[in-house]
Amino acid sequence: MLFRSPNNYCFLCFGLVLYLVKVGLAGDPYVFYDWTVSYITASPLGVKQQVIGVEGLFPGPILNVTTNWNVVMNVKNNLDEPFLLTWNGIQHRKNSWQDGVTGTNCPIPAGWNWTYQFQVKDQIGSFFYFPSLGFQRASVIRNLEKDIESGTSLGTPDGVLFNGLGPYRFDENLVPDGIPYQIINVDPGKTYRIRVHNVGISTSLNFRIQNHNLVLVETEGSYTVQQNYSNMDIHVGQSYSFLVTMDQNASSDYYIVASPRFVKSSTWAKATGVAILHYSNSLGPASGPLPDSPNEYETSFSMNQARSIRLNVSAGAARPNPQGSFKYGEITVTDVYLILNRPAELIDGKWRTTLNGISYLSPTTPLKLAQQFNIPGVFKLDFPNRLDEQTCKI
């Protein structure tokens, strides 16, 4: 989680997760929730500042839901601007009308409410939810969107948070005294499932636990072939579950680290998240240097690591197309698209990122509504299937 303090930006990062466990039930029960979203004050890096909270909490409440349950979530927007919640990774039954993005839903106006209704169908694992409008997921101190449009970069964050808490004081020169930090209490000899989400908006993180092995067992709601890793690159929006056995001696506590990847480490040194793994029989605090991360610019390591992950198709869990409604092997391919993402371009005086030379601007009418009711002029079906890189022409 990236976080910026009032002297530049504040990165709002919801460490909100939705746990799903696959069990057999007679019928599919309904669960009902009422949540209020509002501005609250928090001090994750020792300085009081305004953040967006759910039910007065930052991070917001954990939502424990069992596979196949129907969720009815009434969200009241007490902010002074429109708001939407996105349910990351949840495969909604039958349609995507409850996604919580501007392409699907109308924003919830200030002072209004919206009731999400969806079924968490054939899924296991952990997911997170977050604001999806503009930069609400990131900025609550000043208008970050206008800065980006004028060409200002995001810059270096002031910290990486674990569950809304700042770093353990691993370096007195980098971390001020008095910042609350995450402590995970464990018993020696036991094995724990640790669920990790990168809920930032731009920076990949490398996750590792000092002297402990990570056994990957699940990602994005599907079981994986169990493999051992000493560390794992977790890119924006990704979710992983690891089994970690407490097989070390308790001479001291151990560092849990999440550090930015593909950036200059000396510049981003303060943006390192550090939590503590505390054995119940520990003899002292963690000390010494943090466990090493991979080479900061070695992208091949990260790509090969991602390629090493395999789904466990013998385990009872979510599948691509879990309900069997599509026979992908029988679909005739009629169009092939090559999608190219390039550095931001100046469009109408504002810097915009593009896909195949086209930048997206949310229409007043959500695309799904325009499609459902055949409303003309909202979107066109002429997206180019490739971009000529040499001439920069479509």
C-alpha cells in the first residue's frame, strides 16, 4: 500500500479483503450489509490527515462471505463528491452490472446510496474492494488528477502500509519514532495462511518474510500447484495466498517486507513497508538489515516468476468459466487485436495515457446502459486492432 503525507500527496489504500471458502450448502443464502463511506482522520505515518473510511474504519471492515452466497450491500456516500466501489476479482453471476466502475454503473452522488447485489459464484480465496472513480483510490489531500493532466508525475510515496499501518522502525534515519506498525503473532511449529494484496495504483512490490519460505497455494481465487518462493513480486491489483510454516528459532522477531520494484532503491528507500512476525516465545526484537530483494531493474526475474505459477486443476475451486456456459474451443476467431500502451500523450492540452493511440474518457451514460438500451452516440465500435509504431498513425 502506497501512502503520501500532507506535504505532497496522500495515497489512500484500502486493505479490504473478501474471504471466500468453498463449501456445500443446501440453497444459496443472502447476507445484507449497510456501509457508510465518509472522510475520517488517520495517522498511518505519524501525521494526522484526511482519508476515506468505510464505517469509520481505515482500512475498512473485512467482509467474510462463503462461496455461492448472495451479497446485498447498501453503500451510503457521505463524501462531498460522487463515489463507486469496485469488487476486485469477483465473478458476478449472469452479468457485470454490479462491477462498480463507470463503464457499468452511474456514480453514487454525494449524500445518496446504491445497493450492490451479486453472488460470489464458484470462487475461493481473497479479494479486495476499492473506490474506482478518478484518483479516490489514491489522493485525498489535493487534486491529483489535475496534476497528472498537467504532466506532473506521481513522484515518490512517503510510505508503504501493511493493513493501514506504517513501517516498523528498521532504520532510525528513515522511519520516525512513534509510528504504529503491524505485528503478526504466531506460535512455533504451526503453519499459517497469509493473504497478500497489492492495493496500490502504480507500483509493483516485492513481498518476503525474513528466513521463512513462502508456499504459494492460491492466486486470484484459484488454487495453484504448491511451489516454494523466497520472495514474490506482487504487481498492482494482484492477490496471493501463501502457507508459511513457523520453523525458525525464536532468538528474535522477523521482518515482513514489501518494497517497491523497478525503481531506484536509494530514492525510494523510505517507501518500504515493514511489519513484524512475532513468535510467542520470541527472545527479542527484529534487528539487522532487511532481507534482500531481487535486483531492482531485473524484469526477467519477475516475468519468469509469474510464468512459473500453475493452476491446480485437480483441486475443487474456481475455474476460468466456472459455470460451463461457454465452450471456448468451439468459438470461431474473427478478429485479433494487438494492444499497445505507450507513454502519455498530449491530447487537448492534457496528458493522457492511451491504448492504440486512443485515450478513454468516461461518458455521462455508462457503456453498459447505452448498449442495453441502444442509446446512440455514447460509444463507437471502431477501436483499431493495432497501432503503427513507426509512423505513430492508426
